[in-house]
Amino acid sequence: MGGIRIAIDRGGTFTDCIGNPGSGNPEDDVVVKLLSVDPKNYPDAALEGIRRLLEVFSKSSIPRGSKLDIQGVESIRMGTTLATNCALERNGERCALVTTKGFKDALVIGDQTRPKIFELNIQKPLPLFELVVEVDERVTLEDYAEDPESKHAVADNAPNTVVGRSGEVVRILREPNEDSIESSLRLIYEAGIRSIAVAFLHSYTYPDHEIAVAHIARKIGFSDITVSSQQFPMIKFVPRANSSIANAYLTPVVRNYLEGIEAGLVNAENTHIQFMQSDGGLVEGSRFSGLKAILSGPAGGVVGYSATCYDSNNNIPLIGFDMGGTSTDVSRFGEGKLDHVMETVTAGIVIQSPQLDINTVAAGGSSMLFWENGLFRVGPESATAEPGPAAYRKGGPLTITDANLVLGRLVPEFFPKVFGPQENESVDIEASLVKFRQLTDIVNKDLNSEMSLEEVAFGFIKVANESMTRPIRQLTEARGHIVSNHRLITFGGAGGQHAVAVAQSLGIDTVIAHRYSSILSAYGMFLADVVEDIQEPCSHILNHPNIESKICARFEELAKKATTNLLEQGFKVSEIVFERYLNLRYEGTESTLMILKDANSWNFEKSFAETHKREFGFSLCDRDVIIDDIRIRAIGKGHVRSEESIDEQLSNLRRRTVDPKKESSFFKKVFFESGFINTPVYRIEKMSAGSIVKGPAILADGTQTNVIPLKAEATILKSHVVIRLLGQVRKFEEASEEVNPILLSIFSHRFMDIAEQMGIQLRKTSISTNVKERLDFSCALFDPDGNLVANAPHVPVHLGSMSTCIAAQAAIWKNKLKPGDAIWTNHPEVGGTHLPDITVITPSFSEKDGEIIFYVASRAHHADIGGILPGSVPPNSKELYEEGGTVYSELLLDGGEFDEASVKRLLFDEPSKFPGCSGSRRLSDNISDLKAQLAANSKGIHLISKLMQDFGLEMTVKYMRAIQDNACATIKKVLKQVTEHFGSTEFSSEDYMDDGSVIKLKVSLDVNKEEYVFDFAGTSPQIYGNLNAPIAITNSAILYCLRCLVNEDIPLNQGCLSPITIKVPQGSLLSPTKGVAVVGGNVLTSQRVTDVILKTFKVMADSQGDCNNFTFGTGGKDPITGEVLGGFGYYETICGGHGAGGDSWRGPGWHGTDAVHTNMTNTRMTDVEILERRYPVLVREFSIRRGSGGGGQYKGGNGVIRDIEFRTPVQASMLSERRAIPPNGLHGGGNGARGLNLWIRKQTGVVINIGGKNTINAQPGDRIVIMTPGGGGYGL
């Protein structure tokens, strides 16, 4: 017998503890569950849990507050949400960032997107660091992937070039000055900061400069020094730097917490105190870092169910459903291995480190319940542990826990008695009932209905269940797995009340609950291994000669390092096993896959191709496979607690059906779909293996409650409960005239899920930087008339304009389309915005009568479609043909056949016939991205079919219309608020473009007649240039602004526009005639229309009013010889200042946000390391343009400075606005600064202002410096 073993999971609401006296026998386990935060009764939940366990094992009383003697404790294993909470609440260690000169603001700018596209008061995550030091050092890569001549640099002792760790040739441009660095670091030290993160560009392959700085910092005396190249050396500067600063911010806090735990213990010398890391492996406390603690708690649950519920004999994959108090974590375990991801976002921080692939949705037991705008909403707000749900006796709000309680789906008699001032009371159901009565009265008043309290509570349960299915679908269906082929493993305190309903919605027929399901994260730590994970960069071609021997040598070197670390932690060599991985991608792409080496063969290329095909839907057999990283995962196997597999137990079971009258503890009324049913309640621990319980029933013990509905049965095993759904078919209520608000909320989730999964599919299967990195695409769902039903939160200018496009195509192709057809178009006369945005449309047909019931569509920005300049965004185009190939209305798929000849004709052959124009310079990328759009649409069609199976055609069509009606009613309510607040029914505003063109708007709101008119009379005529905006853009701007005015979470759909009459003069800037250039209308005029609308309603000052479109490239048709030259095109939009908002009818005012995309765009910025690896440029600076925001009571946000040097001859273009007319302040607020575009010529040193719209022929060493506008201020 060994010593006592303890495992603890400190969650957001509860802390779960499990201990064993050393026997290893599960029957001797002791479980303790207590509130994570209860300051009146104990200072720390983990120490309190240890104290209570020691009291049981020692059979003696241990006073609170005394130090705990753990001489007989062999191990204490912990998982904690401490790091996550610290990141969320921004209360970590004071720290500083040391980074490359020109990039001090890189982490504040991030990827330049705003988190929520419909929130006018933009709130970006606050930075973790307090101070930043720029070091004048710089390296870059000598090669670039888009080189049309495919040259590869060789380090031949040329000055200032070396081979980096990845094998790439690195050019050293500037060495750091160590004296200057030391002076700067001493200033930080004198400011009281002791933790720093060092992150330089390209340090993943060339770490020398970072290491030099770390050496100086140690000499000065910094206690915590995080070096990005040593933390996790992967390409992408912003994620790697963010990870480093997160480590510097969190590790001291984690260490202090560990020291606090150790301070409460005595005689701990022989006790292993270990912590669960985000990758599912344990580590000694002294080696535990904040970065690897982000998913510490949830990781234990994944380890727990994978070790106890997976059967390697049948390999049935599992879905983990961990529903806790604050949120629900979903994960997948299949093929016998843990799935890891290398990049995630937590608390607004991009983390680059191996983590278990866990998706989180803000719906847990403590998620708050809301009735808003005719919809039931669950979360994301949480009551957390303090005060907790209403029933927790601390005055908390209504939550999911309260809903389960009033419906009888929780058993207060079995609930932990940890509530009340003396911690000895159960939950207070009366408190829940009081608040539900109040909410039910409000719902019935709004709907003029007679819903019961239980119907309202059950409605919230159903909406929560639907919201929890979305991340499960995205974890399975979106990655090529069939969700119904899985088993659902439920754990977490709230999981058992929801798991069967969630499984039913997903088509899963088996739900499994371990006997420790509510504390499975803690139990998983009992079963976990100690892990050392080491990775290094690489840049070799996988099928290169002799590559296998080279990589195997690196594997062995990394394995030695990992082995040394595990030996130091007490493991024997015989207890260590290895997993060997290569991080692979196709040449010219950036999507990597981490591929595990087969134990007995070198099969990476085959495994990569198969995995790529499953995940992304295609493989690129004609491209080389590149090794980006080499990784070793060394696993120290410790104590093993084996359990007989579930399927073995089931096959050997002697079954008997229980008699509820004789064997249940009691009966209670429980609310199910059909109403209250008198339901037997069973104690799990009193039931013998082989007992079969038919639903309805509740199976519970002191830590878990499992609800078994009708047409389901539970089989009790020694260590599990297996719940089978007995061929249950979903029953649909008749599609009556009345709209059920519960179903309305559920359909809102399902429609949104379809659009989101389409977007995931498109990003994964695309090739181009524009789609995969910048996310310049949108996916949406439309009714048969082309009205927008649902969209994913992608690019705003796409969303409203796409409905015009789909309506036009639906009319053109009426009664002509058949299954297997898909349309493609980009023409501004039929709903297009500018030519690079190509829309692919696929109809969904009714199986009943063959009529079209939905359209799904995806719109993506293609980097080049021909025209007069690379990138197809010419700044001075006058005619539409100069902007690239036009596609009015063509079949892309005809009966399932892809028409590649048509694509070549329209994007390559036809554009090159016009004077001065070329065809597409990257036709292969166009074809690949069009196929990706088709794949996204195919995903949408498949999901619509599943929706029909779940709800039927009639009900689906009914709620497709109802959700638009709901949005219409909400917009009418908001516009009524506007007239009541201002005491006026007419509003107007205007703004001028840089060329003097005016945009005028008069809004007339007649609430009584329900007439709402947006009249743009007086707007300037169309121009001989490219600022002309097709009418679809104005529709899109109005839709976007109306959705933003709501200031609450409602679905965006055509209903927002249905009460609006839009009047735009024909032949004006906002409704141009045929054939005129329009590229600037989409990216510039759209921004200004949005500013005008928001000013009209007196909401906020102007934002930057611009997308700052920057393109460069080479190739195309030689104007003299006519020869078609190989080349490339790159396109980006650049963020600027956000307008300030004042105290108004919408709520309190705000200061504008710096360096963020606003209004009609929200595309990402390509990471600087990816940009420099792919293209021949050097980014010299990307920083905030301080002082560019307008002054006032509320200040406007600042723009940015982007300084790019060209390393080869290219054509570069700027298409921008606000270079003459500044962004206007409002109500006395100051104007934002105008933008400025400068060309700095290396040969002469001359600085040239190229204006807002121009093209240059840049030579090596030339620079373009783009200073984007600031936002206007608000108020004096």
C-alpha cells in the first residue's frame, strides 16, 4: 500500500476533491465537493479540501487555519482555473514586453479586428503588459514563398546571412546594442517590474538576439524572464509574443498560489505536488507555468473520460460534454489519442502552445437567463460562484440551475449542503420560484400569452441545450467526423441534467456517465501521466532525399532532452514512452496539421494527405509537403488504475429491470416535454451492476444528477451509467399560426450554426492568404426570394449586399436550377459590390416537391482576378473592365460538374482582351478558392437537410419567416425609442468625399404609420472614378447600422430592413449606371455611408471612414510584348481610429478605440512573419499613430503607422480616403487627423506624398509609409 493520493479540480463554481488512502481500491475513494469561493468560511478551497480529506483518513479533527501535515501523502495533483480567471480579470503580475523596434504596439493592434462586429462601443482586450521596450534589432528571411522563379537562397558565407534553426536562410539587418538594452531594462527594473517577456521578429528560427537580452536581464536581477523562442518556437509573431507576455503575466501568480498552498502544508518533502497542464499532462509544481495552466482544469476531464470510457477494441470515438457552473467545455477523443491544437484564444489573448482541443460555450449551471426582444437568451453572463444562482441563498439571479431546480430535475435532498451562513443548508427552491414567477409574468405580458412557469423554465433549458450542440457540431462535423457515430460522455456538475437531450439533438444514441462524472476532472488527474513536450522549428521538404535520417536524428536529440527532464522527476527509463510528430503543410499554404508518427513506419506523407483530405476536403498532390516543426511528446507513466472497459462490462452483464416502486428512494414530479410526470429517484451507489432503469427516472448521488427521459433506459455498471436512447424520434408540434418563442430561439441558433460551419469549412479549404489568414469572406443563408435569414459574423459589407445578389440571381434562374447546380457572380449590376468579391450560390431543394426552399451563399475576396494592376484593386480605375474579370451570372457547377473552362475564360481570357489589362495572375488560386466556396455551400446544404430531418419542412419554413418578423419588430421598437428621445421624426446628415462628392441623408420616421424612409436625395452624381457604390452597398450599410442601433444580441437578417424604404437617386454616387468603376465604392464609400447614418442618429462621431487598401504585386501581361509573366498579388486593408460616442439614448458614451477596423469591414492583418515569409517585403513599423484621434469629452481613437520596405521591384497601390477631408467630431468634439501616404525612394532619399489614390513602381529599398486616419471626438 502506498501513501494517500489526492486530486483536486478548482473550478469556477465548485472545487472537487478526491482522495484514496493508498489502497488503490476505488471503493476506498473519498469525495469532497465545496464552493470555490467562500471567504467567510475558508481562505482557500484547495487547502480546505485537503483538510477535509485528511480528517477522514486520519479519523481526527483538524482545525481550520492550522497547517496540514502531509507526511503520509504520496501525491497531490491539482488542476485550477486560476490562470484563466487571472487572464479574464486582468489581475496578473506587473510585467513588461521587450520587442523589435517598430512593433511596440503589435500586441495592442493584434490582428486589427474588433471582437463583436455589431457593438459600436468597441472593447478590445486590455494588454497584459504595463511597459514596453523597443530594441533596435532586426532580422528577416532571405527567401519568399511567392517567388515566381522559385529561387532558394543559400547561406554561402555571404555577409550577415546565417542558417536559422528551421533551416531557412536568415539575413541579419541590425545587431542589438547591449549597452542601450541594459539602460532600458534598468529603467523597467527601477519601476518595480520583475517579470519581462522578450519577443523579437523571426526569433522562432533565429533566437540569438532574444537570448542576449535575456542574459542582460538576468544580470540586472529580473526574477521572471520569458523568451519567446524558448517558450514555444513557432512562426507567427503576434501569437508567439502574446504567449510570452501571457507567461510573464501569469506564471508569478501561479507560483505565488503554489507557494501559498505549500505554506499551508508541513512535512511535504516526500510528497509529489503536481499540476495539470493544458496539454493533458502533469508537471511538478516547480515547473508549472502560467501559459500552460490556461486549460488546467478542463484538461483533467478530457484525460478522465479518455482513460475510463474509451474502448480500444471497438474504437468508438467519444465526445466529452463537461457542463460546469460557468461554462460548458466540449472535446473529442478518437483514434486512441488526445487531440491538440497549437493556437487558441483565451480571454482575448492568442495563445501559441500545445493545448487539448477543447471548445467552450458560455452556458453552464450558473449561466443567467434573459427574456429580450421576444427571444429566450442563456448567458454568456454568469452568476459565477459568488453570488451564484438564485437558489444558492446569496441573492443571485435566475440561472440554468434554478430552471432545473423548479422543474424537479435536481434533487435538493441529495444536493451538497454547503449553502447558507453556516454552510449546512441545501438549495433554496422558493427563491428560484419567486424569480421565475416574476419573469413568467413579463413573458406573458409581452406575448399576450398564458405560458406556465414550468414552460418558461423548460424553454430556457431547451435553448441552453441547443447552444451547447453548436460547439459539438463544429468539433465533429466541421472536421469531417460524423457526430452520430460518437458516444457522448457527460461530466461536470450540470452535465447529467442536459446530456440526453443534447445527444438526442445530435443524433447520438449512447450517453455515458462515469460514477465520478461530476468530479471527473479531478479524477482525471488521478489517472494522468507526467508529460514533457518539446518542439523546434524546421523548414525542410518532406520528400527530400535523406530527410528521414535527418529528422530521426532530431527526434532522438529532442527525446534525450525530454528524458533528462523526466528522470529528474523520479521516472525510470522503462516508464517513459514517446510520441513523435511533424507539423506539416502544403507549400504555398499556411494551414498546418500535426501528424503523429506511426510506431513502425515512416508514413508521414500518406497520413498527412489522408488527414488533410478528411479535415479540409481536398489534397494538393502537385505540391511539396513542408515540415514546419518537429515535436516530441515524452510521457512518464505513473500509477495506473485500470477499469474494465464499458463494452466488456456490458457483454458480461447479467441484466435485470428494476422495480421503481420497490427500489427507488422516492418519487417526485419532474417536468418533461409532455409536462409533469411522477418520476422515481434512485441512489446510484445503492444500485447493483446489471440494473436497468427505464425512463422517466432520475439517477443521483451526492455529486451528480442524471435525468433519464421517456424512451431511454440506463444500465448500471460497476463504474459507469450507460444511457441508451431507444430509437427516439423527435416529435414536431404542428406548425400553427402562433410562434413559439422557445422554438424561435432554437431556430436562431440552428440557422446561425449553419452559417458558422460554412465559414469554418471555407477557411479550412481555401488556399489564398485573403481567405485563410485575413478572413475576407462571408457565409449566409437565404430564403427562396433572396432575403437574408442568418449569417455568421464575418464582413459587414458583404452581409447586407449579398441578399440583393441572391435575389437577383434567383430571378434570373427561376425554374431553371436543378440539384447539383451552383451559380457564381461578381457583377455590380446584380448585387455585386466590387469584382474581387466573388459570390457562389447553391440552392437547397425540397424533397417533397422539388421547389427551392433555401439558398446558401459564400462570398470571398480573391487576391487577383485580372485588370490593369496586380491585386485587382486599382486606385485610379475609370471603367469596370479595368478592375478585372466580370461574371454576370454563370453556372459554376452544372449537375455537379465543375466548369473550369468557364472560370479560365471569364477570369483569364476575357479580362486580358481589354487595353492595358491582364487576366488573373493567380488563376490556380482562384480555382482553388472557388472550390472552397463550393465546399462551404455543400456543408450548408447538408446541414439544412439535417435541420429538415429534425423539424420538418413546414416548421422550418415557418420559423425562417418568423425570425425575420422578430427582427422587424425589434427595429420598429428601436426607431420608436429614437423619436421619443429626440422628440422629432426627421433627422439628417451629410459628409464629403475627398474629391468633393457629397453623401446626403434624410431619415423620416413616422411611427404611427410605420413608415421609415432613408432618402439620399442630394447625393452627388456618379464620378469618373471608382468611388461609385452599387445600390447593394447602401442597403448593406443601412442594415448594419440598424442592427448596431439595437444594442442587444438579436439575429441579423432581412427583417431588420423590411420596415425601411430606401430612396437613392439613379445615376448618383450610390446608384451608378452600367459599366462604371466601383472598386472604391465597396471599400471606401461604404465606410462613409455608415458614418453618415450613425451621425444622422447622433450616436457617434466619424470613425476613420476608410479601409486603407494597400496592394502590391508583379506579373501579368507585358504591355509591350504581350507575354504573360508569372507573378503574385497581395492585398490588405489597414485599421485606423474608431469614433467616440456620447451619452445618448443608447446609453453612456465612450472613448474611441485605437487601431481597429470599424464599420463595414473586419478583416484580419496578415501576421508579419507570415507576410515576410511569403512576399518580398520588410515591415519596418506597425504602430499606433498617437495624437491622431480627435479631442473632446470623449476622445477619438488613434490610427496607425504602417511602414513597408520592398525588397524586389513591384507595383504598389494605395486606394484610400480621408486624406483631404478629416473624420468629423460630433457635438463639439475635435476632428480626427487626416491620413497620409508617403513614398520614400531609396535611391534619392526623396519623400513623396502620393495622395489617397495612386500606383507606384517601387524599386528595392523603396518604402511606403501609410498613416491612417484617427476617429472623431465627441462633445466639448
